[in-house]
Amino acid sequence: MGHSCCKPYNCLQCLDKTNESALVKEKELSIELANIRDEVAFNTAKCEKLQKEKEALERRFEDELRRLGWQQQAELQDLQERLQRQFEAESARLQEEHHGQLLRMRCQHQEQVEDITASHEAALLEMENNHTVAIAILQDDHDHKVQDCAGSLSASGRRHEESEAGVRDEESANSPARKEDYRAGKAGGKEHYLGRKDTSAPTAE
């Protein structure tokens, strides 16, 4: 277009060449513009596709996050249940063990009480036997002493009665009028002696 013809008769030919060059240039620009449009359309489609993939990935991520949350919640629930079962089992085991220990201690205590009771009863029985033996020995000693005392009193009473009888015989020989009194006195002395003998007899038993 800025080309200057060297000769005037050549201007039409120059113009044709200029128009042809412009058309070529325009065609090239049109092709380039079409390429740019195609590239823009391709990039736009690609962006839309990437956006859709991004949205799909976000939805998948949210779904996976919810699924993991539910899974974690279920695992926590299962863990709590297993821990609760373990706690209950351990608690039952400890209670059973404690109950067994209480039973063993109760049995040991009962055995100790029975042993102490048996020892106490044996000691009481031994004391009663010793007391019975001691009472029997004391009773025998008392009976022997009572018998000795009764024998001494009987001998002394016989000697006293014999002396009184001698005196009375002499008096009765000298005084016949007191013969009846002498007989009554002799009979009374005999009853008195018999009464003392009967009194000592239960003690001797």
C-alpha cells in the first residue's frame, strides 16, 4: 500500500498486487483468529470440564468425609461398647473374687469360733471335773472329820455316863427314895445321847 510505482503505467498492476497481498494477509488473520477462537473454545471447554471435575471431586470429598465421620462414630461406639463389656466383666470378676474372699474369711472365722468354743467348753468341762473332784475330796475329808468327832463325842459321852451312873448308884444305894429319879435320869441321858447321835448322822452322810 505504501509501494510507489516506478512507472505510471504499472499502477494498476501494483494495485492488484497490493490487493492480493491484503487479501492474503486478511486470510491469514482470519485463519489466526479462527485458531484463536478454536483455542479459546477448547480452553473454555477444558475449564468447564475441569470445573465439573473439581465439583465432582468436592462432592466425592464431602461424601468421603461424611462416610469417614460415620465410620469413626461407629468405631467409637463399638469401642465404647467393648470397653463397657470389659468393664462389666472385670467388675463381675472382682465382685466374685471379693465374694470368694469373704466366704473364705467367714469360714476361717467360723472355724476359729468353733475352735475357741470347743477349747472353752473343754476348759469348762475340765474345771467342772476338777471342781467335782475337789468337792468329793473335801466331802470325804469332812465325812472323816465328822466321823472322828462323832467317835470322840461318843467315847466321851460313854465315859461321862459311866461316871454319872457310878455316882448315882452310890446315891441310890444310900437313898432308896431317889431310885425312881435315878432311873428317869438314866433314861433321859440315854435319849440325849441317842438324839446327838441322830443329829450327827446326816452330816456324816
